[in-house]
Amino acid sequence: EILSKFTQRDFDTVTVTIIATTNNIRLLRNSDVNLPRNQFLQVKTGLLDTILDSVYFYHDVGTKCHRVKHKIPYVLTYTPLCIEVIRAALQLTSNLCVGNHAVQGAVWARLYPTMFNTLLGSIDKQVKNFVCSILFHCTAWNGSSALEEIMNGEEGKEMMRSCIGLCQAPNSLEWAQLFVEGLICVERFINVYEICKNDNLVFTLLEVLSEKVKTSPSGDKKQLFGELESAVPVTTFLFLAKLLARNRQHIIDLATGSESPEGEVTVRILHILATVTGLFEHYTRITNNTPFLECVVKILNEINTKQPIKFDQPKGEVSPDGSFGIRRELIRVITNMSHKNKDHQDKVRLLGGVHTVLNHCVVDQQNPYLAQWSIVALRMLMEDNPENQDIIRGLQSQNIVNNDDMKKLGIEVTKMDGDKPRVAVVHPEPEN
């Protein structure tokens, strides 16, 4: 009703006021970056309350303008202007929260949970990104009361799910990713996993974890995380190892061609653990976890028993499917966990794992990494281990197989005296 009585001059006045408000907040935002004294003065003078009031006010203005856009089209110009004010206000609030627990508590009391959830549903990506930055600063430290509230309340769990959703490629938000990484670093991965384990968000969570493990932190990120940016807590990977052992049948089913709807999550966990077991200096508790190694060797043995790999398998029957990816990752784990660890080398031998690994040393053009990792695994299993070396010495020549590719190239392998192989060049078979 009020807007319907506005003149053009009134509309222009409101427009200038909103722009001026945005510029004032930006000036304040720029004045407190890494300046604790300015941050303290802004909080002491009551500026924080004014800034948070402006977030509420301009969010309401933008929402109401959107509702009456059909009756008064001119108000559509206010929506982007209101978003600019909210962006600047959230950036300023985020800057004030850095390292200041008192400000974090005040911001949390005003915005959690309703306003956080409302802003996370905004159509503007930057608004959502700046909300995630505030969430990061309020929760990414041990002992945060805000963190406990998120974990224990249904609204907090929904907010966390929204943030994980914002980490999904290709439109992932930087601060959403940092917020989830912060939860992982304060040993809350298990809680977060339980919240999103029943839908596709679990893949996003595992992807964030995988990227954090594989990517070396930059100087800026080290400064941002502070004491948290050492490494992902090993308890996270011990939990994943137990999950893999519990769901081992999922992996066996997928590797042998059976359907397993839940198996893709377990396979993703296997990929992460294959990477982590190679980080010897950081995660000795997982690389020295003998029960986990036993589980991996038994899984590989069972897969190989159910579906052996044949050297003379026709090319058309072999494809780069999940089966070979699973076998490769299992062998990667065995390789990493046997590195300079005689107890683990012996354990693999006693479980029959050496012969199983030998069976995977198959030259296959479509799956070259399987054979390569198998050869590296054998090297690790043989290193300074006479008992394992005796297995290789005891191998006897059984037969020579000439596959189709060799025949097409005109190459044939035959036995000479003393069972030594001989490579002969013959006339290549004509192609039909």
C-alpha cells in the first residue's frame, strides 16, 4: 500500500539510501581485516547488532519486493540492491567472528537456526558462501558450543545437509567446502556421516574428505585452520576401515558382477583408504592395522576364487569396469601396508595373498594399472622376506599361452630345451 503511493523521486531516494548503506558497510568491512583493535571497537560500539539488524531488514525488504513485483514492476530493482547489502553485512560479520569467541556467540544467538537456514536457501550464491564462512568461524575449533548445537538439533542437522549439498561439483562453494573440512578436522566426521549416510550427500562428503587427503594445504589455508590444519584425525579412517570390513560383501558382489546398490559407497571408501595407507608418516595407526589388512586380503582372495582372471581371456570379455578398479585398490592397500613391515608381509603369505597377487600380474591393455600395482605389491612382499621369496623360487612353468593379439602380430612363444621360453616370429594371421 505504501509503495503504491511512491513517486519516482521516492523510489530514487530509496535506491540511493540502499546503495549508500552498502558502501558504508563495505568501508567498515575493509577496515577490520586482521585489525583486532578495529574489530573490538566495532563490537563495543554496538555495530554488530546494527549489522545483524540490517541483514534481517533487507532480507524482508527483498522478499516483499519480490512478492509485489507484478503490481509494481519498479521494485524489482530493489531485490539485487538488497542482496548487495546482505552480502556486505555477512562479510563484515564473518570478519568480526575471526578468532573472537564472544562475537561468535552473539552472532550465533541472533542467526541460528532460522536465519542461517533462510539465507542458505537464498537464490544468491555469494550470500550462501558468506553464510558458510560465518558457520566455519563459529564451529572450526575444539570446544565450540555452536558445534554441539548443530550436531544435536534437527534444524542444525538440516543446515549441515544444506552446506554439504553446496559442496557438490561443479558449482561447489569455497566456504561450504571449508566448513565441512572444519567439521572433519574437529573429529566430527562420524557424526556428519551418520547424518547423510542414507542419500547421495554421502558421496559429496567422501569427496570432500578425499580431496583434503590428496591436496597439500596452501599457506593461506594453514593460517585459516590454525592448529586444526595438521591432518585429518586418524579416527576418521579407522571408522572407515570398520565400515569397509562390515560391508565387505558389497565389494565382493560388485567385483564379481552381482548387483549391490549400497556397494558404490563402500568402493568409494576403499579408494580413500588405498590413498591413506600410502601416507606412512601421518597415519601409522591405519597402516599398522593388521585386522584391516587381513580383511582386505580375504576380500581379494574371495573375489579371485569366485571370478579368476585368465591370461588368455578374449579382449572382448575384459572391460575397464568396477571389478578391475576394486581389485586394483585392494592390491594398492596390500602394497602400502606391506611396505617395510615384515609382520604384514608374513600375514599376507599365511592368508594365501601372495599367490592371489601373482594371479593378477596379467598384461591387459584395457586395465594396465592392475598388473603394475600387482608387480609393485610383489616387490613389497618380497623385500627382506626370505619366506615370501621362496614362494617365487618354487614356481614352475606350467604352460605357454599365445593370445590373439600376439598371433596377429606374428609373435609366438614356444618352449626350448630345459623349459626355457623362446620367442619366435612367424607369419601374422591375415585379418578377415
